Amino acid sequence: MPELPEVEVTRLSFASAIAGASILKAQLGLALRWPLGCDVASLTGRKVLAVRRRGKYLLLDLSQGLLLIHLGMSGSLTFGAEIQPPGKHDHFDLTTSHGVLRLHDPRRFGAVVYVNSETDAMAIKLLGHLGVEPLEEGFDPVVFAAGLKKRNAPIKQVLLAGELVVGVGNIYASEALFLAGIRPTTRASRISKPRAFKLHGAIRDVLARAVAQGGSTLRDFSNAQGQNGYFQLQANVYDRAGQPCRVCTAPIRRLVQGQRSTFYCPVCQKP
């Protein structure tokens, strides 16, 4: 699943190019996770003002209303002046005066949703529960540490829930916990303030480096210009089960938490 770095990399790859464009036509393919929420023809004539990100959602600010785009499990966006006719897995085209923005989603877990504003019921349903953005100033280490004390679930599950901090998905939770030296099964409420501060810094560091590396391409992720990411090449633990730890050489272990694979070093990461 594309995580926060991949979504941010996608945004950066087309946001400036589409800004100011007029929508010439919008076209839907097969049904996605949620309905569009408006007559697709009504988008024609509006302008794309800017592209923002909230967690794993892309927000296209229009001259009237906005589009919320989620890439789901396997979705990707492409943007270009010249684009092939839509194929079997192309489910949304936004044809603009600057080029065509296309959502390609083989599993159709993604979504394109129109709302009048972020105060609409659907926008609140999708965005209202999200925690603070980890790469913005609002991600405060003191507040983060206090929030962990109120949660008794394993720390990796708390990070994935996205209520304290948004967008720390499976890959980057494993990597941040390694940098912080915290076992992923440790109860969040047991983490001391110094360790919570270290985890706070590790989250920011891992996500910033992932964005700089173009995200992670494990299967088929690419940005809106078709470029792959390279963060996976420097991962310390993720998808490295049985391989030696880059720090202590102990074999990396894998376990399953909430139906997701977790990777950790049994020596470097303490309960």
C-alpha cells in the first residue's frame, strides 16, 4: 500500500504542473471504494487551484469544492500531456488544460470523492480522525509522549492506527522503531518519555529520508511521472527477515501484528 512518503512523492511529482489548470472533462471507470459524490460532468469548467496532502489522502482544491483521492492498496496516479486511452484498471481521468491526471488501481480499493468543503460530513468521516502530520511543526514530542501513555496496545499498532500521528504505515513504523531501539510488541503505555522522544525523532527522520528517496517501490509504486522510489534499498529491517542486522549482525526477525508483517532486530530493539 502506498504510505505517506509515496503519497507525498506523488503529490510533488504533479502538483505544480496541474496548478491553475482548467478541467475540460472528467471520466469514471469501474466503481471505486466510495462513490464520487457528484455528477462527474459537473466538474467540467472548474479550475485546479492546488494539491495538498492529509495523511494518505491527496486533496485537489478546485475553484468550487475539492477532490479527495486515496490510492488504496495498489493505486497510482499518472499525469501528462499525452496519455494512452484508459485501460482495464484505469478508473478515473481528469482531463485538464495542462494534461490528464489518471488513477490506475487494479484492486479498486482507492477512491476519488468530491466534497464541497472539508467541513462536509464525508470529508469529516475520511479526514476527521487523522492525527497530526509527522513532518509538520504540530508534531510535538511532549504531546506524542503523553498520548502514548494513554494507549495500552503494542506500539506498532498504535503508530499504524494514525490517531496520534498520521501516515506512519507498515514499512516506516518498522524502520522508525528500529532507529528508536524499541521492540514493536512493547505496550505504548510502557514507553518512557526519553524513549518516546527518540521515537518521535526517528519517525520524522525516516519519513523525511523516504520522501527524499522517492518513497519505496516494493512492487509497482511509481510517482505521477513514472519514476520509482529507492528507500527500500536502505531499509534496516523491513522485508529483511533472516538477514543480518546492519548494526549488530543478529538475524532480523519477522512476526505478524494485526495481519501485517513486522520486522525487527531482537538485539538492537528492547521491550
